[in-house]
Amino acid sequence: MHIAVLFARFGAYHVARLEAAGKRAAAEGGRVTGIEVSRTGTLYAWDPVEGGVDFTRATLFEGRDYQSITSAEMRRAVHTTLSDLAPDVVALPGWIAGEALAGLHWAAQHGLPSVLLSESARIDATRRPVAEAIKRRLVSRFGAGLVGGPTHVSYLAELGMPAERVALGYDTVDNAHFARGADAARADADARRQALGLPSRYFLSSCRFIPKKNLSGLLNAFARYRQLATDAPWDLVLCGDGDLRPGLEAEATDLGLRAAVHFPGFAGYGDLPAIYGLAQTFIQSSTVEQWGLVVNEAAAAGLPLLVSEPSGCAATLVENGRNGFIFDPHNVDELAALMTRMAGGQMNLAAMGTTSRDVVAPWDAARFGEGLMQAAAIAAARPVPRLTPMDRLLLQRLMRK
């Protein structure tokens, strides 16, 4: 079986997943082609990522920024590339992005099965009846799904895809990369801490600086924690960047925390494991989060976790009291109390970190390969729905947006 997997842009975790999927497919006499729309974009500050040893790689627009590509250009490029590749199954990232709609349209025209890659859950946004009806129509075109966790399975079921047609394993990273790098940093902690400009003990958060990450709430919880701390308090490292950074720096100053809150900027894939490894506890404070791959990374690095309840990964990667805690991101006092508990010597942080690694172990990149093959087999075994005039009109209208 030849599976084509389409993404807007490859980050390091996309390549790790596709390499694992290629190995898994080859073991069954198949192959995987990973298609990226563009190698550059403004949404994420990733450097272009190499790779393609165990999968075939195709890029639709070399040298073009993803956001500059028109709907017509996208449709033509996706259709032409898929026709040239002639896959048996296509796996598509969601139901709204231009590349996903173009891929779904091509698959429908050619009568080929498709797999929906999704990490959407009901709680992610306000759900409106008309939009949900359109989603149901689109989801009905897919033969199977590959998702992150139980909340995503439930939402696909609401949209008409039975749970037995949904595989798990979409949201995974290269666990070994983060484990190795974190352990190496701990073995040479003083030198690595100095080289990276990190404090001796710190809570860590890593994300884009956008509203849903709730970094202002995290700063206020940290301020409350510093008021409650009886011993020498930990610092806070906010790793990342974005338009909110000047305001967050000003807020840290207004809270009297400027010396205790560190803004090292965006960290590349090579430095991230060390930054995790030298931290004491990882915090994800988002008010909306489809999954939260940084939690996978922190768990693989061996950190205790404080993860907000709306995060899609929370129920899967956090075992309350064993490797961390789940909290209400709107409750500053609750988070402050948990920070106080983690830093107060009451918890065996090393044991919690070991448990994090145990919990995330089944969610390595290899799990993506297994889930993709499972979903592709389910989709291939089902009849492909006929492309009705209503479906054709809907896809054409959506692709023009």
C-alpha cells in the first residue's frame, strides 16, 4: 500500500512521524510519501527540516511562504502531485485547510480512500450548527481517522465517524531525541546552564506567545507562588516568542518579577532537550489546546507536569499525583498552590519525571506509524462514497475561500 500524507509544512516532529511511518509501511511491503506544501511560513519559527530516509518527500512550493499561496495554486499543485504519485490512500490534515480540501477533492474524484488526521475536540471552540453540519458532510467523505486521544475520538463520533474507525497516535514526537538531550544536559548541568543563560532552578513553559497560551495567567500564578514560597523560590522560564512578548515582559516588571522571569526566545530543536532537562517542572497553562506536543517533549525529557484541563493531552499524559497534576487554567490560586507544592520539597520530582517517561513511552513517533497503517487499512476496506453534486459544490466553494 502506498500512503500519501499531506502537511502544510514539515517541522521536526512531522519528519520523525513520517520516518516511523515509512519504516512501518516498508515492513508490510508498502511505502509512505510525505507531501509538504511549503518549507517556510510565518506561523512557526521553524528552520527548514531535512529528512526523508524512510519516506519519499515532496514539496509543492519551493521558496514560497505558505501564507502567500492562493487557493487556486494550492488546488492545482495538490491535484497534480497526487495524480503523479498515484497513492492508494491519502491522509489529510483536518477538514478546513486549503491543502486538506484539495486533497479530499482529488481523492473523491479518483474514488480513492482518505484518512482524516485530526486533533479537534468539542471544547476547542464555540460550535455553531451550520458549521457543524458542514463538518459532518466533509467527515463523511473520510474512510477512517487518526487522532491524538479520547476527546478527539469523541468529537469525530459526534461528527458521524464511529469510534471503531478511528486510530490513535497522531500527536507524537521523537521521545529518544528529548530523553538523550535532557540526560546529556543534566550530566553537564553547570556548563549547559551557563551556556544557555538559565537559572539554577526553574519552572518551564514553552509555546508561541499568543492569547490561548494564557501566559498572563501563568505570570499571575507565579507571582502568587513567590508570595507563598518560604524557601528560596524557583524562577520561571518562558521559552518562545510572539507578538505578546513586549506586553508579557512589561507585566512581569509590573508584578515585580522581572529578575525572576526569563525570556530566552524561540529555542531550536537542538537546544530544546537541554532546556527541558535543566528544568524542575513543566507547565502548560493554555485555555484552549488541541493537544500540546510540548507536554510530550517534557515528559520524554523526564519532567513532572502541570497541565491545564482543556489540553487535549491532559487525560492521556498526566496521571494526577504520579507524574503531575491537571488544573483549571482560569484559577490562579490553584496553579499557584500546585507550584508551591512542586517547589516545596513535598514531591519526589525525580520519581515523577521517571513516571512521565513511562507514561509517554507508548506515544513515541512509532505510534504514529502504527496508527497510520491501521487507519489506512480501515479506509481501504470501505467503499468510497460517491461524489454527489452537493459534495462537489461544497468542496469547490470551500476551496475558493
